[in-house]
Amino acid sequence: MAAAGALVLTAACGGGDGGGDKESGSDGGTDSAATVQLPKLDGQKLQVAAVWTGTEQKNFGKVLDEFEKRTGAEVSFVPTGDSISTFLGTKIEGGEPPDVAMLPQVGALKQFAAKGWLKPADSAVKAQLGNNFSQGWQDLGAHEGKQYGVYFKAANKSLVWYNTAAFTNAGVQEPKTWDDFMTAARTLSDSGVAPVSVGGADGWTLTDWFENIYLSQAGPEKYDQLAAHEIKWTDPSVEQALKTLGDLFGDKTLIAGGQSGALQTEFPKSVTQAFAGGDQPEAAMVFEGDFVAGNITSDTDAKIGTDAKVFPFPAVGDESPVVSGGDVAVALKDGKGPQALLTFLASTDAAKIWAGAGGFISPNKELDLKAYPDDVQRGIAKALIDAGDDFRFDMSDQAPASFGGTKGAGEWKALQDFLKKPADVSGAQKQLEAEAAKAYKS
């Protein structure tokens, strides 16, 4: 893919590139005809597995409800926990896989496809993908020339959300560079509020911190090399990025609860710390993707666009990074039902349902931007679509799951240990390289 460019979060009004949408949905869309035809599956039972819990599971449930209504199928949702590859591997080896899984790691898709665990997409799925997705997103769902996956949910992981009252009280503005970010953080600390909320109990949030700094500082070429383990984690570029991140993690006055508090804070709590409590929050900022909007809406009284605003991850190097993630739907069983669900998930009909609920960005370029609930989320979605293929996919999600996607192991654990001892850059590098070498070799 092309080099990452700067993300511009402008308020987007009006429709997307594909013109007006015609889809209907159970979440309150228009009354016009559906854009995709689905087969009748009366009484067929399907099982879908994903890591989603809470608000995300609830909103995905609305999408599955619409699929049931249109096809007559009965769909059950199975939460996998954070270690989805381990969960699915056990089910597959036991001969009882779910029909469809939503994989948060492209590395897992490639591993599963290489093992023959995935079923190729049929012509109906491919037709929807060809109409609705850029080539880059199609390629991410393919392996060795065969299409397996549908990227239903994307994530812009280069965002910092902030409490506007905390910024106003401290007299700080949205920072554009890392130096400005650190200066703003110290000013916020002096004003009496912890600047940054870090969800360190969930190791994946720490990988996102590292990736944004590394992409902006080392550049896209090095990023691609490290993602493929073509350079080692002991490379000087990794040292530089960890030192930069350590400047933040190593200052207890800049992190809500200090290092020990951050290590006990799960992602949902990291959001509420910044936006619950009105103009006296526990923290002023939280870094994470567009999906933060869903937690703000469901778990706090803050209003997006007024109480909660967002700015691009500050530029550490020449420009701000654009790191994207996403959840790819794959079929683990043969049959009309799994393929029909993938076809639906590749349509604008399905994307519109969750988009309207918030906390969701679709890589579907034909989805009308009016589907999103506010200008902030419309702007984030427009920036992702306008980027085309000009982004970098989450590095940890490209890695073997044992390194980049397993709770309490691999990169997640190594960066949690780094958060505990941010001065030990060399030790963190050695730990990361040892874990990576083992995972990529296997």
C-alpha cells in the first residue's frame, strides 16, 4: 500500500461517494428497497463468533436481527474472549467451528487460510466486495489469490479524544505535534487533572500507542519491514519509538493512576475516566480508535461534538500517522447460510445499521455518510474512505496471533511489562524480539 498520509478530521455533511443509499434497516433507515438479495434460509441455524462484548455486541446484534428477518435464519452469537485465535483453533480441531467468525487480525486470516480452515467467498460475496470496497480492503481479506474475508468493521486507530471542559479550563489547544502533545499534557497536569487515560490492562491498546509513534517517526517503509519481521525489534528505530513512548509512560503525573493504575485499567474504563464526571473528569484525554464514540455514548452523559472532541494522533515525525484496523468476516463452514451472511455484511444495508448506532466505521465506500449519527463520526468515516488505500494496517494484527493477538503473551505482554518499567527500553526490545522470533518461526 501507499505511504500513510495525514488524517484530516473535517465535519462531513451530505452523502458519500456512492450517492444516495437505498437500503432499509431495522434501526430506522429509509423505506426504499434493499440493495442486496439474500436467499431464504428458513429455520437454518447459524453461529457467529467474535470478540465483541457490551455495546459492540449489542449493536452487531441489530445487524444479525436484520439478517434473520430477511432470510428466516436463526443466528446465535458466541463471544470468544480476547484470544480469538486460540478459541477458534480449539473449536476447529474439535470439529465444531462456528459458521462465521469475525477476525480482528489479518494475520489470523492468513494463518487459518493456509491451514485450509476457511471457505472461499462465492460469487455473490465477490460481487458485493467489487462494488463496495477499494482494492486495498479486498486484498486484506484475500490469501494467495483467493478471496476469503469481508471487512465489515474498520477502525481509524490514529485518534485522540479529549474532554473539552478540561482543555478549556487548562487553556490548551488541540496539539498537532508530539512535542505540543507533551506540553499540553504537562499543562493539563498542572491544572489538576490527569492528562492521559491509558487502558493498559488490555495489551492491544499499548500496541496501538507504539504503532502510531513508530509509523510517524520511522516512516512507512520501516513500518512494513517490522510488520513482516524483516527487521528485528532490536533495531534502532524501535529503540527510538520506545524512548518516545517512555517519555509519556514514565511520567506518573501524566497518566491517570500512574503506571500501576493504567495496568489495572481496561479499555472501557479508560474512556469513562475521560468523559464521566462532567467538567471534573479523572483524565483529559484518551487515545484510541473511532469506536471510542460508542463507549462515550453508552457509558457517559458526554455529547460527542460538544463535551467530547477528537484530533489526529500528533505527528512525531514529519506528519500524523494513519493506522487502520478492522474485523473481517470469514466462513468456517460450507453452505448457503455462511455465504449469505458474508454477502449481507459486504452490503451497505448491513453497514448502515451499525453506523446509525455510532461507534462504528465502515470501509464500505458506497455507504452514505448520512448514516452516521453526528458530524464527528461522519468526518472520521470520510477521512478513512478518502484515504483509499493510503494507510497502514495495524501492525500487531498483521502478526501471527501468538505474538500480536494473544492476551497475556507476545507483544501485548511485552508492552505491558514496558509500561511497568518504561526506562528499560533495551529489555523491552529483547523481550519483543524473542517473542516475535518464536511466533514468526512457527
